Amino acid sequence: MLVTVIAPFNELREQTKNLFGRSYIEIFVKSSLENVIKRDIKGLYKKALNNKIQNMIGVDPNVPYETPTNPEIIIDTENFTFEESFSFLIKELKRLKVYDR
């Protein structure tokens, strides 16, 4: 089972890892804030940048996004297409022996 969660803080990720143990695999989908803003179809980042949304993680300097310190998989979406990123993810899950198709 794959569950996607935006976990912006290292402490929360560590708690989740401790809760699920070996069945927890941290996958960091790496992208710059500029690229995330470009991809934002709901316009939430634009609203946050215009102070229409407060405490937006990664935008508000009081609520910084904490880059993962030791993820099992890093998918660099800055340099790869969606298809390349997906293929890389499957390859890495197979390498970790958690996906066998």
C-alpha cells in the first residue's frame, strides 16, 4: 500500500517512521518552491504570497518546510518528466524489495 502525505516537518516524519517501523519508506519528491508555485493548479501559493493565506508552509518565514534528512528514495522532479520520475520510483521500490511486479 502506498500512502501519500505531505509531511513538512522532520519531527512528524520521525514519529511516523517510529509508528510504522520497517513498513515505512520515506520518499522525498524534490522540487524547488518556484517549480511548486508553477505547478499549483489551485493557486494557493499565489494567495499565500499575496498574504491571502497565512502560515503556508514553505512560504511563510515563520513556518519553513524542513527538507527530509534521510529519505530512502529521492525523486528529483526538477530534472525529470512525470514519466521518468514514475519509472524511477518503481525501480527504487523494486530495489528496496517492496514492489515485485
